Amino acid sequence: MTKPLLSIRDLKVEFSTRYGHVTALNGIDLDLLPGETLGIVGESGCGKSITALTTMGLIPDPPGRIAGGRIVFDGEDITQADARRLRSLRGAEISMIFQEPMTSLNPVFTAGDQIAEAIMLHQSANRAEADRMAVELLRTVGIPEPERRAQSFPHELSGGMRQRVMIAIAISCRPRILIADEPTTALDVTVQAQIFDLMRDIQQQFGVAIMLITHDMGAIAEMADRVAVMYAGRIVEKGSADAILDNPLHPYTRGLIGCIPVLGKEAGQEGRMPPLAEIPGIVPPLHLLGQGCAFADRCPLAFDRCRTESPMLKGDVHKVACFAAEMEAA
């Protein structure tokens, strides 16, 4: 088996809040293989972005802290790395496309300036070389008239162009891992498709491994090789994308897949759209989690054991943390 480029084991992250210590991540296990796309999917508040920020060493301390576990990148446990080492890894080895480019890009610097800054920080390039490389990166990510757009400020660019600038910054130093946190948020479906096509092209061109964070199972179906489904700070199901999409075992995964709109002939013989499915309720506040399964109150298959015990992630290749799934498989 290929050795993982990134291996997360039993990761626990806590935050100090007015309610006391709250566990945001509880025993996360993930592997990211070279050149693959790992999808992490779940609703808002499930811990997806915290997983990404912890991997990047960007959890604010205080109030957050890593309470246990390891994050091993290429054989090095980066949870033990000091701030200087983490700064050298960020951008050069592990890069991140943040969720909202308008708040991530600096409004008083041009797109070219912000790309060139990343290049000069991690590569032995002078300003003229960095400016030239910034223009080439804008061309690589498909921005027309890159020389002119390099002189544009973020507010002068469309949403899709701003996201492409973020991608250009992220790949400027040829990282080995690219973390994409909801990279198509607030973009229309045509631009979303273009961004996903761009990410695939970059992966093929540079061999980068991608961790794709999303709530959209359609994006998972399009992009991911393997999938981890998160709920309330835990992984409740993981396996290959084909296995999870074709045979979801956890009721939460089934609910996420059921929320994908049905179009075309599958919509029904009468030509009317069926009601859009939904998962009742919301992700519970982390400080209110009890001893049982966090999904029990929203789950149509829950029984007494689910409310008193927390299921463990079990299975060989396709793993699930669900007592009802265990009974179905028995």
C-alpha cells in the first residue's frame, strides 16, 4: 500500500468557551495519499474546517489547543513543530484555499502583489522574478489578460477570478498538499464546474494531493477518490467515494445524499419535481453533546442504545460508526 503523505491519528482539539472546555474534534483518523483527492463532507459545525486549520497549524491558542493525537506529514509529527517550522511548511509544502476569497485577499494590495509575496517568502526569487512568476500563475489558473489582472485589486475581480487568484497563491510554491475549504462557496454552478476542472488540471500537472472540504455530495461525486463523513467533531463513515455513494451505511450519509436534487427523467413521470429531501433538526451545539450518538436525535433508525453509547468506527475498507448499520450487516 502507498505510504500516506499525511496521516492524522486520534486527533483531539479543544476550545475554552464560556461553557467550559468544548471538544471540537474527537479522535479523528485520516490518511491522505500522494496524488489523491480526499473529500471531507458534512454540515456546518461538523468540524471540517477545524480539521483543516489544525493541519495547517492555524488554530488560535488560546482559546484552542490540540489536546491529543498526531498529525504526521512525510514522517514528521507537525503537532510538535515550533512556529518557525510551521511557517516554513505553510505555503511551501501544505497550502490552503480558504472559504471566502473576498475576506482572505488583502483589499489594499493587487492580485499580483499577493501572489509575488508568497513566492518571495518561500523561494529565492527577487521582486522582478516573483512578479513574472505571478503573471504566469494567473495564466496557469485560466485568468484572461494576466498581465493586466495582476495589477487589479480584489474588488475589481469577479468572484470566480478571486477564487482563481487564491488558487494561484496556493500553488505558487508547488506544495505537495492542497487543502480546499469549500472552494466554490457563493459561486454559480458554471463557475463551480470551472474551478473543479482547474483543480483537477493542477492535480494532474503538479501531482498535488488534495483535501477537499465540502457539504456538497455532488462535489464529492465529481472530485473525490476517498471520503470521510464528519458529524459533531467525529468521523461517522469513511471509505472509497464509489462505495459510500453507491452503498451509504450511516443514516447521516444517506441523508446528505438524499438532499441532492433529482433532475431530468428521474424526477418522475408527471414532470413535476419531487419535494427536496432534508435532514430534520440541526447539528447540536458541541457543549450539549451527551454520552450517546450525536446523531441520535435526528436519526430515523435510532434506538435506546444509540442514546446511551457512542458507536465506534468499525469495518475494513468501508468503515462506519453506527449501531443500526451493524445490525443491518449482521
